[in-house]
Amino acid sequence: MAYKQALGRWGEDRVVRWYLRHGFEILERNWRCSRGELDVIVRRGPVVVVCEVKTRSSNAFGSPAEAVGWQKQRRIRRLAAQWLSEQERTGAVRLRFDVAEVVGRDLRVLEAAF
């Protein structure tokens, strides 16, 4: 279990660096509430991105992004709505949902994945 947690943390670190290189501000990492967790929340201008990070050591069991099915997407949307409701903000934001998959040393961010 410790290996999986370390691998997941390593993948999230890579994804956060990717967003920083692309001009995003990190708002949250591993935001939790009683209903679940959001991996990474970033912002660039009026766009707020909720990113689900999936890290695997290989594609032996399929693409990591395939693990983000409709049920997981629905859960992430609900969690994002709760997160947004708790934020003090002025003006409108555009919300985008990305999925980042880290396989071995490869990183791919699927922007507007759902």
C-alpha cells in the first residue's frame, strides 16, 4: 500500500509541475470532504480546472484514463460543485475537468476530458 501511495504522490507532483509550467496557479491539492477527494485544482484567469490524476507503473491493465468512467466523473462534478460553493470569489469562473495519466515516466494531460 505504501508503494501505491508513493507512486500516486509522485504522479500528482509531476502533474502539478506541468500545470505550473503552463501558467496555472495551484489552488488545492488533495482537497477532501466527507463525500470524497479532488486531486488537483488549478486556475489560470477565469478558468478553474479540476484534474483527476491517475498514475500507473504500466498500461498492463489498460489506460489510466479509462478508470475515470461516468460514475467517477459524476462524483468529481459533485465534489467540484461543493468545493466551488465553499469558495469566496468575485465574478464568474469557467470550470473544466481534466484527467492526467502518468504511466512510468510518461505524462499526458487530457484537457476538458469530460
